[in-house]
Amino acid sequence: MDLVLGPLRISRLEPETRALGPGQRAVVWFQGCTLSCGGCIAASMNAAPPMLRTTPRALADWILSTGIDGFTLSGGDPFDQPLDALAELLEIVRSESPLGAMVYTGRTLSQLQCLDDPNALRCLRAIDILVDGPYIEELNDGLGWRGSSNQVVHVIGPRSAGAEAGAVTTRKLELRVAPNGLVSFTGLPARKRGCDMGSRLEFAAGNRSASESQNEGEMH
Ligand code: SF4
């Protein structure tokens, strides 16, 4: 992605995964979340500075360049980004491609619908699958594309083929080792596994330090 400074704060980009939604998807992890769910696996990522600050146009161009079936926005909470910029991103990708948008948020759909901000409704109109609600560790049942069973996989747009499996599908956790040895995973960890994932990654990486491993799944 071209380095263009903008309002969207990004922690990580993954050009292809099958672990967070139907088909092969690009994933954007936004930096930052004002909620504080117990057991949040993204806490350290949310507290760290963003890897990148960019514009909706530049981020959309990266998504459109990845050649995938759809894209997933996660975090952090995408709804803690400037909502005009988030809406612009979703609208650009929607208008310039057939890609469907899947978005994770710790807010509920009804909370988002009640926000006194027209940009929130612009976002919702451009989302196809919304996984909503806070992560509750005790309700992590290991199923689906949501972190805990209180969360709902809502189909709210037409580009949502395959979404019916969202609450019951067996989870996938993808591990990657980069050429420089950096280990990362994508997906939804099992209950009480998020906190020890760093040490397990350290083992997988041949005892590289945990700080060298990325521990950035999704707990929504
Ligand atoms: S689980 Fe998601 S919504 Fe909850 S604190 Fe972590 S990033 Fe925020």
C-alpha cells in the first residue's frame, strides 16, 4: 500500500485468509477499542501505536488489489475509527467491486442503529455481514465466526453468500511464519487460549521472543 497519511488507524493487514468469514478474504485489523471485554486478545495490539495511518481511498485500493471473495474489518473495533472515513472506505469498495463486507464490532447492532451520527447508518448500509456484541469469555463455545455465543452473525446486506454457516462452522486458526521468522495467526482462539497464545507461538517459532510474534486474532 502506498504510504498516504490519513485518519484510519491500522494495526495489521492480511491479504488472504479463510478463517474470518466465508470464502477467501482480505482482513484489516484497525487499531484501538474503547470497550474493555475481559479476555480480549487484542488488548496489547489496541494499546500499541498503529502500524499505519492511511486514507479510505488508499485502504480501498489495497483491498481491491488483493483478488479475494470478500473483505473483513476487525480490530480493535472498526466503529472506534472516524465514522466518516469508515463509511467512505466501505462505500468505495462497494461501488467499485462486487466484494462483500464483513465487520466485527463490540457494539450491538441496535446500539449502532441508535447512534446519533448519520455516518454510522452509512456504514451499516454498506455492510453485508455484521458480527456484533462484546466478547464474553465464559460464552466462548468454540463455534463459528464469533468469539462468544452472545454475539450474533447478522446478515444485513446482499453480498453475504455462505454467511448461514457463521454461527456453527468449525473454527479455523491460520498460523503463518514470515521469511523473517515472524509468526502470526488469524482466527478466533478457543476459550482461555488467547492469553497463552503468545507463549505457544514462541514455541512454534523456535523460541523466538514472544514480542517478535504477532498475536492478533479476533475475539469479538
Ligand atoms: S474483544 Fe473486541 S470489542 Fe472487546 S475490548 Fe477487545 S477489541 Fe474491543
